[in-house]
Amino acid sequence: MPASLRKFIGLLLIFAAVGVASCQALVASCSTTAATPTVLTPR
């Protein structure tokens, strides 16, 4: 495998991992902010 192709695949995997991690963080922050008002309501 050529070195340039190997470097391109490595960068692609890094960007994919960063994208998946940021998407999961966004989903987690949205789900926690949606659940926060129910936690803060007085009983």
C-alpha cells in the first residue's frame, strides 16, 4: 500500500472518530438538557 494512501486512510479514520464522538456528545447533551426540567421540578 502506498504511503500516501495509508496516510489518507489514517486521517479519514481520525476525522470519522472525531465526528462520531462529537455527535455522541451532542446527543448526550441534548438528552440531559431535556431531562433536566423534570429533575428540577419540586415534588
